[in-house]
Amino acid sequence: MRRREFTIAFAAIAAWPITSHAQQAKKLPVIGFLGAATPAVANSWVAAFTKRLAELGWIDGRSIIIEYRWAESRPERYSQIAEEFVAAKVDVIVTWASAPVLAAKQATTVVPVVFAAQMDPVGVGVVASLARPGGNVTGLSIQQTDTAAKRLELMREIAPHLRRLATMVDVTAPGAILEIREVQATARTLGWDVVPVEISQAEDIAPAIEGLANRADALYVATGPLVLTHRVRINALAMSARLPTIYGYREYVAAGGLLSYGPNYPDLFRRAADYVDKILRGAKPADLPVEQPTKFDLVVNLQTARALGLTVPSTLLVRADEVIE
């Protein structure tokens, strides 16, 4: 082989693995998923989110990378995880619930943040307005305060004797505080006595519910990562205290609660994937209006009702989206 031909052939061979490596090393967009609670809690939500992403062409490990971090309902972890994602230069942060969303907002003004479910984005200062969020944060609002009265009316159908309502709130959850204020105000307009209960850690749950013995006729639990993580325990304690429970969405009732009315969370997380898709394709969060739920579920647990000696009216059962036997 002539020297010139050999040199060209050798150069081509030598360049091949470099070119191949460069192609393999091409950076994929990274989604930082800040899980407010535990993987077990959010399993169906994550499934809905990743399925929709795949439908839009974003497949984990092939066209995107999803980095999951789970705070396990520990408030101090929200900021830590958000800061880790910012340091890693992820392309977008996805989370839910007021405290984690606020932690992400405080950690960065540059990295886009998408919230799949947030109590009241305007009320807690996450966005400037629903129509024009501004900044780097947008997503889906659950407006839990708007449906508080509906939940209490539904409970009154099941328990017409209700006169004393206990309200439990995790005081470390800004959105839950807004929710419980609305619930308490609505309860008082119905002529009910309100028995407020505050918690801030898992260790507060048992004494709080046990202390309600003979003091309340039902228990309303405001939505938040802490109570969601410990929903089975809360329902077991409420059952021991003979307290019907009221919640904002299905997962609590599937874990033994009596009644829930509120947005369908898998649907919210599915829609959050659309926000991520738009952002990865160049849209700015400031230009993406915050949307509200379009799918609401009324869920009743008949097994819990029977255990509490309550009769659920047939008129309510026919309106229910799901009845757990």
C-alpha cells in the first residue's frame, strides 16, 4: 500500500471510534423529578407521566433521562433535592405540592419548573397569575379551596348527624393551610363546631387523632405529602376513634378513608408531561398558563362506611365515580 493511501486509511480508522463515541455521548435532556413523598405513593402518577412522555416521543433512557429523587415527606429534603438538580444542570424540574414547588422556585430562576399538582399557585406565591405565571414556574393547579364546600356537603349526606368537625393540617404545608382555612370557614357557615388539629411530623399523628375521642363527629384531613405518606395509619387511627374521614382525592379513600372528592391525579400528571414536552421543544414557562383540573372523582369506601355503621344514600352512590367495596 502506498504511504499516502495508508495514511488516509489509518486516519479514517482512528477517527471512527472517536466519531462513534461522540454520537453516543450526545447529551440527552434531563428531567429532575422531585418526589414529595415516596415512590409507592406516587407510583400510578409517575406511570401516567412517563406514559404520556413516551407518547410524545420522550422515552426514558433513549430520548431523555429522568432522575428521580424522593423527599419522603421531609420538608428539609425539598430544598436539598432542588439544589442538587440545579447544580446538575437538569433541563426541567417536575414536582408537586406547595412546599416542594416553592423550594424549587427558591433554588432557581433559570431552570424551568413544572408542578403537576399544586394547591393554590397564586395564593402561596408560586406564580403571579394563572393566565400569566411569569418567571420559570408553571403547571397545574388543583384549586383545592374551591371544592372544600362540595366535600363537606357530600359528607353531610352520609352523616346528617354531623355537628362537630375535626380538621387536621400539616402546618409545614403552605397549600394545606389555605385549604383548611376554607374548610373551617365553610363548616362554620353550616353551623358546625370546628375542632382544629395541627401536626408537623409523623410522630404528631397518633396523639392528635387519639385526642379527638368524644370531641368530634368526623375528621377532615387537608392534602399534603406528610398525610399522604401516612394515610393508612391515619385511617386506622380514625377508625379506632370512630371518625368518618373526608379527603381531597382517591388515594386516601383507597387506603381506608370514607369519602373523597377532587381532581384525578394520574390525569394531572399526564397533563404535566405536555408542559415538559413544550418546554423541551423551546417554550418558556412564563408563556404557558397554569391550567386547572378537568377531571374530578367522587370516591366512596363502602367497607369503611359499614364498619362505622353509616349508610351511604343510594342517591350518592349513583353519582360516585368509584365505589370501593
